[in-house]
Amino acid sequence: MNKLQQAFANGKAFIPFITAGDPSLVITKELVLQMAEAGADLIELGIPFSDPVAEGQVIQAASIRALSHGITVDHIFNMLRDIRKTCNIPIALMTYVNPVFAYGIDSFLRNCQETGVDALIVPDLPFEEKDELVPFCLKHGVYLISMIAPTSNNRIHLISKEAQGFVYCVSSMGVTGVRKNLGSDAEKMVKLVKEVNDIPCAVGFGISTPEQAARMAKYADGVIVGSAIVKIIEQYGSRCLPHVIEYVRMMKNAITEGD
Amino acid sequence: MPKGRFGIYGGQYIPETLMNAVIELGEAYEFFKSDSKFKAELNSLLKNYAGRPSMLYFAEKMTKDLGGAKIYLKREDLNHTGSHKINNVLGQVLLAKYMGKTRVIAETGAGQHGVATATAASLLGLECEIFMGKEDTQRQALNVFRMKLLGAKVNVVTSGTQTLKDAVNETLREWSRRVKDTHYVLGSVMGPHPFPTIVRDFQKVIGQEVKKQILEIEGKFPDVLVACIGGGSNAIGLFYEFIGEPNVRLIGCEAGGYGVHTKKTAATMAIGKIGIFHGMKSYFCQDEYGQIAPVYSISAGLDYPGVGPEHAYLHDIGRAEYVVVTDNEAVEAFEYLSCIEGIIPAIESAHAVAYAIKLAPKLNKNQIIVVGLSGRGDKDVASIARYRGVEIYE
Ligand SMILES: Cc1ncc(COP(=O)(O)O)c(C=O)c1O
């Protein structure tokens, strides 16, 4: 059974993103375990990639740090096996399509299934190309998450109809990264999705403060925060754990209060 | 074949943020490519501004010296701005203008595509920003200043390997920030559909002219076409008109760098594997986990870890051959052509010249080789001097 629904079952979901292997896989594992304790509902774990075109500087730098330690997809699956001994939190892997393709799509998804990965987020695999992975996702019981953006307009309908698990609403144009001002597009996007599909919507890209998260949570089912957390990891390195955990608690509180 | 596919290659592997932009581009292109006003304006620009048709020049001394096939040079180096890049750029910038865009952005490796884009933008009145890897801004410093002179803003890319692939990454990122008023003028037959098709269509004039010119001069088709391959735009431009002529051999020359047995190479077909990157399925230099490999060539314009999807297809069906030319062979050809014909080729084009030098003596005297001389070598003089140990400053 896929655990993804669990993530949206207790009120608004807080979804932290971290890059696997930054600053080390040992810390990544601890981060997953402790963020789960601290109130994270779903963890988005990034597979580092050499050329992450949808990423801003913060997550690009995390990818480079992880790759410079020689982190590979196999190391990450091994870490997930370890995590699954004690922790059942829903996990989504974020990866560019080439690492999946190079690994062998079927083997990659078989490993996902074995290690309890619930969903894949592949930013460079739009609706038109999703059949590259969908048959294998179905075979192995992993959701391929659909993304919609402020420029999706007429496409929202098309994409939402076939979406599974949850819909990832990209709240700002451009790449990932902390932003002072978030547009108001996300609210409209969520509405349009819900018109065609009764599916959870999580909003991400640019969110960093509790106020922003609370505002997004008013109409979204979940809030995804990446760069703000990766920045803390960058700042504190192997001593990042207490700082990240404190941040996760604060954000989860912020989105729960308005509930 | 489905739209935007060349066999299994091609496609549209880009973030959702950009999907409507490429769809809009595809629709606009389909509309304007048969619009008589657009066509007339583009043809006039190609003729009166770029200087087309470009000459097909019989390299008589070179032919004699090599003692084999007749060698003709398709002189794209004589185009305005000094390379074939202007063909594509005039088409795309004009299209952007017809689409109501007010700003263009582009990546550049050698700087030739950046210079061409800045040129077309200044002529047609669009704002222009160029993204160029830091390493390339150093080895092609003159072109950086040239772009600025033409009114473009040049952004130095310091991520990754600081070369062409990183410049593409950064231009894609910038496009996803600002699609409404901005068109991305992609510089080669790569990226997501419709770019490989659009760029090929704007470059196929090269081969169309060759067909006409060679029939006039020789009364028959060439036996071999040779061109260098970065993303593959000058090569497909030369080849396309002849794909349906099975007796014409098509040979693409990849940049071997120090050689394919070393890590310092950019010969994608020779060492790459099928992958998905920069919006397309094609061949890429990558490690076993699908991380894109750092590549190397003395030539900034060929220093790219991928190749256009149509070339991947022509490779697989055996219609075109792809060979490797090393730095050293290219530099020797650069010097050879300069001495023997008084033509200084771009170091990119010198890769094609190098292969023609090898091939010509093996063919007989009534056979014909047409070499795509994609650009002129002024931009490379300082770096070739440095390669030979002479420290000159531009
Ligand atoms: C003169 C010249 N030739 C060839 C190339 C390689 O590009 P393509 O393979 O798209 O023709 C470049 C790229 O910068 C160039 O400047």
C-alpha cells in the first residue's frame, strides 16, 4: 500500500526538501528520522544531479556538495533501507530524469518499491513525456507526481485529470530559491485543480517564512519548503540537525494554527 | 514519426514552467514559416544583411597538395558576423519579433552565437542578454567585448564546468523566470522540440545552396559532405538537403580533445550513451549514474556533452557517419588551411578541414568533398598562438 495519503490525513501537510548526501548520508538519515518526529508529514529527498536546471543557487550548491562526496543512487537506496528499519514516514524522491534513465527505469522503480519510496518528483518530465516512467511507476506502486506552474493555464485541466498522489503547485516562476514576495497564482491554481480532481495540492518554490507558509496553507493541502532548509544545512554543515529540527517545528506549527 | 521526434530521439523534457512557452513557439513557427511577409523579410535579411548565398569555393591548391578528391569549401565564414550562426539567429529573432517578444536571451560557447544574436537583436530592436561560461569568456575574450559593443548584456556563468552546457542551464533558468516577453534563441539543433526542427530549417539553406552551386560548377552531386559537430547545426544545415541522396556520404566531425581514450574529450557519439538532458533524448557524455560528464575540447563551440537528436537518429540508422578529430589535428588543419589557401578557419570548422585532409587522398580525382567552413578563425588566433606557446594578448 502506498503511504502517500497518510501525509495529507492529519491536517495541512508540511513537506521539507533536503538533498541526499548533503552534508553526508549519515546526517541525511538523521535529518529524515528527526524531521519525521518533529512534524514533517512527507519528506522530499533530492537525488543530487550535475545539472539541475530547475534549481536555484542554493539547491545547485547542495547537489555539488553531495556529488563531491561521491554520493550515488545506490548509496541513497541503501540509506533508505536503513531508514525503513525504524521509520515509516512517506517519502518522495526528487530526481532529474537522466539518473533514472541511466540506472534503468525498471530497476530504479523496483528499488523505490523495495525501499518504501512512495512517489517520484521529476521536474524535467512534463505531462507530454510522462509515459517514459508511468508504466513502471504503476508496476511498482509508486506515484509520479504532476507539477503545475503559474504559466500552465489551459494545461492545468489536462494535467490534473491524470494526476495521482498529490499535485505539486509551483507557486512562482523561475527556479527554486527563497523569495520575499510570493505571487498570488497558487490560490487560483489550487482551485483549478480541485475543479477536475479531488486530489491534495501542495504548494512549493520560494516559501521560507512561517507567515508565507501559513498563508499558502489557507488554501493548499500542503506546503513544500526546500531552499530555506538547505540554506540552514549549508550554514551549519554537520551541526545542522538541531537548527533544521527547530525550523521544521516552527513551520509545522505555523501551518497547523490556521487549520 | 511523432512530432518533435527523430526515431526515439528528441522530445520535450523540460520543466512545466516552460511548456507553454515551447508550445507557443511551435505554433507560431508553424504559422509564420509559410507566412509570405515573414518569409520575404527573412529572405531579404539573409541576402542583404547576412550576405547570402555564401560562396562555394574550389580549394584548388589544397586539392593539388592532397592529390585526391576535389575539395570545395562552403564559405559560411564569409557571412556577416563570421559564421553560420547568423542564419538561425535572423530566423529566430525575426520570429520572436513577430510573436510580440521584446527581449531575447541566448547561450554561447565560442561566442559566435552570442555575437550573432546580439547583432540580430540590435538590428531588429530587441533587448538582448547572453549567457556564457566563465572559462569561455576567457578563451574568447574578444567576442565578449564584441557582444557588449552590440548592446547586449553578457552574464558570466560560474556554475558547473563554466562552459557551454552550463551556459545552456543558466539560459533555461532565466527563461523560466521570464517567458512572457522573452524568447530563448537556442544556438544549435538541440534542446526541446521545436528547437531542433526550427534551427535545422533555418540552417538548411546551407545545403540547398550547395546543391545548386555544385550542380552549376560540376554538374553532379558531391560524394562527401564533411562538417564539424557541436550541437550539430552547421552539419545538419549542410546535410539536410542531401539526406535523400543515398550516394552522398555525410560525415560529422566530433571534437576529440586529447583523444577518446582520455577524459579530456567532447566526442559524444564516440563515448556517450543515450540519455535525457537539456530537453531532449539523445546521446550524452555521462557517468554510469547519469551525471553529465565534464567534457573538453580546444574549441569552445564544440565543447558540449550532447548532440542534437536528429544526428543521434542519423547515426543509428547509419545514414551519417561520425568521426573524431583531436585538438592537435584541428590545430594543424587550422594552420594548414591558413597557409595553403589564405583562409583562417574557426577552430570548430578546422575539425572538419582536418578530416577532409585525411580523407581526400584516399578518394580519386573525380570525386568531390564539400567541407562546411562554418566560421572564420579571427576569434581563435590568440588561443592557437597560446597552444603553440606564444603568449599574445588580444
Ligand atoms: C564557427 C562555429 N562552427 C561550429 C560551431 C558548432 O555548433 P554547431 O554544431 O551547432 O554547428 C560553432 C559553435 O559555436 C561555431 O562557432
